[in-house]
Amino acid sequence: MDLSTLDRRDFLRGVGFAGGTAALAAWMPAWAQPVSEGLTAPLPTVSGTDITLKIARQTMTIDGRRSAAIGVNGTVPAPLIRLREGQTVRLNVINELDEDSSIHWHGLLVPPQHDGVPGVSFPGIKPRSSYLYEFPVRQNGTYWYHSHSGLQEQLGHYGPIVIDPAGADPVRFDREHVIVLSDHSQLSPEAIFRRMKVDPGHFNFQRQTLAGLLAGKDQRLKDRVDWGAMRMDPTDISDATGAAYTYLVNGHGPFDNWTALFTPGQRVRLRFINASAMTTFNVRIPGLRLTIVQADGQNVMPVEVDEFQIGVAETYDAIVAPTEDKAYTLVGEAIDRSGMARATLAPRAGMSAPVPPLRKRPIATMKDMGMDMSGMQGKGMDMSGGMSPSRGVDPTAEKNESGRLASGVAAGAAIQSTMPEMAGMDHGQMGAMDHSSMAQGGMDHAAMGHGAMSGSQPMAGHDMGAMNMRDFSNAPQVKRGPGVQTISPMPTDRTGEPGQGLEDVGHKVLVYKDLMALDRNPDVRAPSRSIDIHLTGNMERFMWSFDGEKMSDVHEPIPFIEGERVRVNLINDSMMGHPIHIHGHFFELVTGHGDHGPRKHTVIVQPGGKVTWDFTADAVGDWAFHCHLLYHMHAGMMRVVSVRPKGEAA
């Protein structure tokens, strides 16, 4: 193959670095930085009790190409802020932009007025003005900071935070490197958002094709017909992909070959931060195992893995112990396999290792629709004739990927007719339905008597862009908005699963159930109440919300009382994963580890899945609660959590 004829992005996507550094060297255009040199410059660092941060527009160079950016103190990522547990820090933030800006200290337990969310905790920082953040540092670990104003985060307004413990660090290491993963585009963030609103699949260049079907790739014809009838695209894994993005490590593209140095025999601590706008990364270092020692800044029992998935806004600390005098490739592969962030771990500058090709991109299944009924066989569900009245459906039954339902449309209809929670459906409107055509993936819309799509009609023409597969009429905590698409009739706990595309990689992948807190949880009381929060949206219209209502339409916060212990069930009614973040608090994932449940501030809720966590509402004030996919939050997937002092009305 003549690599000189390939566009750089086509090379990264299509060839996937197959051929390693030799292929790179043969193709690299004159303007690009030679891969053989590598970049070993550490992140600029600021520390102390008084720190000044200046937000300003600038340019940055990625793989030899200049791009518009917003940086802090002239760098992207922003400087590494190094603090110590127990100190008080004063951060003077100067906004040199021509628009409002802000800084949120992600994962830090700070007073609400210093949390940095305009309209929730403070008014924001006006153009050509400054704001003084001052707070005690109450924790240690790996965190980060970013803008909470508009879409500035996409342009580079983010940076890492490392807080050293006041006492001895339980993690033993000889050397450390901060690894900031992110995504950057030559397009403006406003242009990206506008294109996704017009066509949510605009950046999906990996759709299934007729050629693929004839070659026996991806889904079979029947499955494609079924998904087409549901107006769902099983390759819609990410909204913004490698068609829009270059994936970065510490502000450098894969051709820049950012390099982290080590001496053979050293224990190297890698502090991973996913500071991207929209990208979930699958991280591995071929040839090296990673020992996870910290998640979201909280120490965990060491667990050895070959790969882990890191959602937007999560952090993981890993120990690697290379013994050989050779280079290793650090791979941050985008979840949809449309590109990768790439760096090198080496004993000397200028070294590099073979870069693995991009793996086959994942295809969503009925499990991602919350409709994998394979685990119901023998448990009361008759797959041909409905439900056994004597036993019903066990909603906690285990499910496996190999038993995908043959027909998504037929499965949806079976669930609608058997699930008690579907009682709100008007079956009279469906009397003329041709079930034989449904089984073939088709549906006679006219026979159903639905001329117009209505948010109040759950089965309006079976248009998945407008239908509601769950009847929320008897659940007052769930409000149904117009056009909300709820595809998960039977959400399951997926915290024991490795994430989309990692089910059959042939090596150990970290799952949430692997994580156990190193120390006993600070509050081990049983929750006094439980609430359900549904992650809702409409992928065809790029609408995102909680409980069917976007942020702009909600005027009341989610209320809690100071000190109460609450169980929160996050139920994903969409076929896309969402990293959900709560400000001002940590929570304990309910994964069977009792008083050593892992403490986190952000968690990925897998498609059609459910995540349960307990938390103590111990920080009085108003706090943001949102999906950390930037454009989902911007489209409305955000709420305010209000923790009210004891004695006030709930």
C-alpha cells in the first residue's frame, strides 16, 4: 500500500497503525513531527498556597497541525495543580476571554460557592475579570479541573490535579506520570453540536454496508431488518467519533509520540484522567499488566488487569512494573474503534514500539436495548407464547450475550404484552396489527390507527424516535417528556460486565465489581429511602434528559436532607452509555462488597443497564448532577441536587 496517498485521518482509522513505526516512518508528511524523536516534556506544574490561572484563547499544535484552543497559562492541557491534603489553597482565576468562563474542581470536596458551576454555585467569571477560589484540601488522589461554561471544555479548557496524602501513601511507586486523555477537533464545538442536532449519525463513518452483508460481516440480514424496523442503528456507539476528533495524550496526537520514561525494574504509577468531551477510552499497554490502585481519587484494593474502560470524567491510577529494556505502546482506543490516543512508555527518549491496529468496532445487541431475554429461558418466560402465569419473569435473572433475541421488534411486542408495567398501553389501537409481518421486522403503521406521532401514545406507529416502551403513568417520580425514547423495559445491573466491545478480547478487563475500597466506607448506614432516576433521550433528535425532562424545562431541584442516607438507582433507558457525575459528594457503588464498596464521583451506566449507589447527603447547598458527555449535558441531561439543612421542609 502506498501510504503517501492516504489522508492522515484515513490512515489512523482504516489502517489502524498496522505495520507499526515502520509504516508511520514511511508515510509521515513533511509537516509532522518525526515519530522517532518522541516528546518527553512533562506537564507544566503549579503548586503552593497561592496559585494564579489565566484563561485565554490560543492555538495548539497536534501532529504538526495548528488548531484553535482555549488554554490556561498558555498550555493545553492546563497546568498540573499539585496540592497536599490538609492545606488551604487560594486559586486566583483570571478570565481573559471575551465571554464568561469558570473552573469546576472535578471530584474535590469544596464549599458550594467554590464549585464553579455558573447558575448553580456562582454567577460565573465575567470577561476580563477574576474570581478567587479558596478552600481547604480535604482529600488526596488524582482529580482534574475544567470549564463549566458553554462548550469551552471541548477547546482545551481542562487540566489535571494531583493531591499528595498528608501521611504515608499506601501505594508504593518509584516514578509517576500523569496521563490526560482527551479529544480535539478542527471543527468548532458549536459546529459539532449543530451537525449532531441535524443528523445524530453525522460522524458515524462505520455504519453497516451492503458489501459487508455480502461478505458475511457484522449483522445478518434478518437482524438488520429488525433494527431498521425499530429505526435504530446498532453501530451508533458514539455521537462524535474519529471523523471529528484526534485523540490526545497530554495534548499530543498519536503521531507526536508523547513518551513517559522509566528505568527497568521501577514501579511506575500512571495517573489516568479522561478529560475528553465525548470519548470513552479502552486503555491497555500490550505486554504489560496494570495493577489498578485508585479509582476517582479513592484508594482501592489492588486488582491486576490487562485493560480497563475509562468513561469521560473518570480517573484511574495504575501501577506498571516493566523489567525489560524496551519500549511499550500505551493505547487509548476510542470505544467505537474510530481512532486512538497513543503514547510510549520507554527507558529512553526516541524509542517506540509497534502500535496495534484498531480492533473491530462493536455492534449493539438486544442486551444494549434492555431486551436480551436469553436468561429467561426456563424461568417462566415462554419465548413463543408469552409468560408463564405461575412464575412470571425474574428481573434479576442473569443474561448472556450469546442468546441475543432473533427479532427485536417481536421481542418488544412480547415484552409490551406481558410486562405488568406496560399497563398504560392502549391495546385497542393495536387490534389490526399483523404479527406475522412483525416477526419479519415489518409493521403496518396504518393498521395501527396512528396517523400522527404523539408522546402520549407509547406505541405511536412503533416509531422508536417517538415511542415510549415503558409506561411511566404509575411512577410519579418519572415524568415523560415529548418524543422521549425509552428502550429499556428490563434494565439489569451491568457492573460485572467489561463494557461494549470488550466482552471477547481474550484477556482480563476491569469491571466495576472488581473494585473494593481499601478502607472501610465512612458511612455504612443502610439507606433510609431509595429513588429511581431514568437516563432518557431521543437519539434520532439528539435530545437528552433525566426522567424525560431536560434541564431548561425543570425548575425544582432533586431534594435531599442533610445527613440522610439515600440509595440511587440510575436506569439507562437509552442504547448509549452515559458517565453520570454528582458534584460535592462521593457515593459507594452497590456491587456486593458491603462496607468496602468502591467510592466514586462518576460512573458509566451501560446501555439498557442499571447502576445502584448509596450516598450520604453531607454537603449542604446546590450541586450539579449530569451526564459528563459534554454535548449530552448541553442538550439537557443535567439537573440540580439540593441538600437542605436539617429541620427544613423536604
